[in-house]
Amino acid sequence: MADNTVYRASTTAPVNIAVVKYWGKRDAKLNLPTNSSLSVTLAQSDLRTLTTASCSATYPEGDTLILNGEPSDVSGARTQACFRELRARRAALEAADPSLPKLSTMPLRIVSENNFPTAAGLASSAAGFAALVRAIANLYELPASPSELSLIARQGSGSACRSLFGGYVAWRMGEKADGSDSLAVQVAEASHWPEMRALILVVSAAKKGVSSTSGMQQTVATSGLFKERIATVVPKHMEAMEKAIKERDFATFAEITMRDSNSFHATCADTYPPIFYMNDVSRAAIRAVEQINDAAGRTVAAYTFDAGPNAVIYYLEQDTDIVVGTLYSVLGAGIDGWKQSIVESLKQPAVTLDEAVAGLLKGGVSRVIMTGVGEGPQKTDEYLVAEDGTPVKR
Ligand SMILES: Nc1ncnc2c1ncn2[C@@H]1O[C@H](COP(=O)(O)OP(=O)(O)OP(=O)(O)O)[C@@H](O)[C@H]1O
Ligand SMILES: C[C@@](O)(CCOP(=O)(O)OP(=O)(O)O)CC(=O)O
């Protein structure tokens, strides 16, 4: 009898923001990096991808993806690599146990939603590919560990491999040519250092100019400074950062975070022709963090920037008053994203920022996102594909 069943599985997956940056590929096809990297997974109560993977023999030929309500191309090599690897693992299970339904032969229908702007430099590809891989692995009931799945997600987007874990996560660059040792591992659970917070200043929600993929290729090909970064700077940062996290040493965590962001953006400026991701507003955010730290008399905040102008500011919960209070007093209640319960209880008088810095931030920050360290992908019974296989409209 024909199997008309619609099989489905759903997961959420988090965004991660690196504190030691991945920038450079040694193998573009397998997405193998030139250096290890380390990130903080952000809470899914604030930023997350929700993905339902489904398959059915009744679906028309060909795998499909609907992203934020719109059909999205799956023919790209990266998405194809994820589908191929996951199918091969399912096919192996089916070969070993012929009583299993032949899901590996059925078309996939995937529906996904990001609750934040796609391709705005907010690491949508990281959460997106982590969710895609985790959802299909759940659908196929693969026994793979998160590190094994990170090998697959890495081929979708490098930074995605780190979103398969919560807390503090390292992507070990590995050495092998086939990439089998280039995977993510958890350095510490979120609960090891749960006070970690992130305040994201959204400077521009527009699509960025130079994609990470092509930007890093240009850097590898043309920057001399980059060679120094991967040979000495990053290995030193990785070691110091892992130690700082284990010891919950915020001052060191913050210094390495800021130095590594600066080093990454310096290699972008040293790329020929140069790549500029930060703008005047981003640089004002750097000055604001410095002025807050000076006024506090210790390091209470750290900035970091990915391949775009948005600032991510890490701080500890106990320093909310000085960090959030200062930025709230400059940016005002008029922009979206402030958590009322937090801004209503701010006590300490804020730091007075330099007028030029305050002016740039006020004019250039369009919204904020308040979040913190969080957990890895979560299985859910919220489905974006109905029982009969139709995509759910929301
Ligand atoms: N939920 C999703 N499911 C599958 N793919 C997704 C999802 N969200 C994003 N993507 C893929 O990621 C691409 C966006 O990645 P891109 O690297 O341009 O931006 P970004 O991830 O926001 O920035 P960055 O990685 O540099 O921080 C989308 O075009 C899409 O192909
Ligand atoms: C600056 C970064 O955010 C770069 C992220 O690059 P991607 O993971 O988006 O690149 P691809 O592997 O080509 O998809 C730093 C980081 O997240 O480590």
C-alpha cells in the first residue's frame, strides 16, 4: 500500500555572536576555516529561527524551502550539501533496518521563520542553517550528536556550526582535508555563566554590501595583516578566551572580545580594495563603551561587530544600570526593543557620554535588541507545516 503519510519535525535554533571571529576559508567548497572561532549563543526568547522539516511520498518532485513566507532557492551548493549529507545518513539507517519508512527517497518540504531581519548582519544564516539541519535530523531520527550535526551545518554556513549548542561554543578549525575534524564543541553551558547579557544596537537593518562569504575570500587573497591574525593573534585569543570563560573573568573576556573585533575589522581595512563594515555610528558605539568603562573604573562592557555596522555589546547582569542606563538615556524610549521591566528599574545615574558620540548614536541607532546567553536548538511541537502537508500561513 502506498505511504501517504506526511512526516514532520520542528525545531528552534539560536543566533550566535562570535567573540573570536571566523574570517577566512582554507577550503571554500567544504567551508573549512583558516582559524578556530568562539561564540556566545543568544537566548531564543529574543532571537530565533523556527523550522519545520517535512517529507512525504505525496509531495511533488523536488525539495522546497519557504523562508519567512516566500519560496526560497534550495539549488545552491550549500543547501544541497546539507540535504545530501542528511539523506545519506538516513539512507544508511534504512539500509540497516528495512522496516523503517523510506524517508530518504521522499521530497523535503521545509518551512522556516526568523523572528529577526534576514541578511541584516544579524547572523540569520547561522540560526537558519542550524535549524535546517537539526529539523531534518529530527525528521530522519538520526542518532547524530550536536558535534556531528555541526559538521553538516558548517557546510551550509560556517558560523551555523556553532548554533547547534547553547552557552559558549568553540568551532575547532581542524586539520584534515576532508573536514571531518572541523566541528563545534561546547566550551561551557549557558548555566556556567548565566549573567552574560547582550545589547544589540541595530544601526542598519538594510541588506549589507559585501557578503561574509565573498568578503573573507578577498581578505584571504589580498591582506598581509590577515596572515599575522591567523598565525598568532587568533590562537592567542582562543586560549585566553576559553580560560576567561572557564574562570568567569569578564575583564579578560571583554578585552579579548574587543581586540578580536578590532583585529578582524583591521584585516578588512587591509583587504585590497578595502572592505568597511563599520560606519560612524559603529565607531561611536566603540567610544561609548570606552567612556562607560572609564567612568566605571573597570571593564563593564565589550563591543563586537560582525560583517555589518550593528554593535553587539556584552555586559554582565550586575552592570545593567551603568551599561543599559547610559545607552537608554542617550537613545531614549522612542526606539523599539527596550525591555520595560529592565529600563523601569534602572537606578544608578547614567554616564554622560561625549556630545558627538551621543549625537551619532541618537541619529543612527534604529532599534535595540536586549538579550543574553541562551540554550541550543529546542525540539518543539509548533509546526509550520500542517498535518496534511500544507505550509501554515501566519
Ligand atoms: N531560516 C532559514 N532557513 C534556511 N536558510 C536561511 C534561513 N535564514 C537565513 N538563511 C540563509 O542565509 C542567508 C543570509 O545569510 P547572510 O550570510 O547573507 O546574512 P547573515 O547571516 O545575516 O549575516 P552574517 O552571517 O554575515 O552574520 C539567506 O539568504 C538564506 O539563504
Ligand atoms: C563576521 C562573522 O560573522 C562571519 C560569519 O561568516 P558566515 O558564517 O556568514 O560565512 P559563510 O561560512 O561564508 O556562510 C564572524 C563569525 O560569526 O565568526
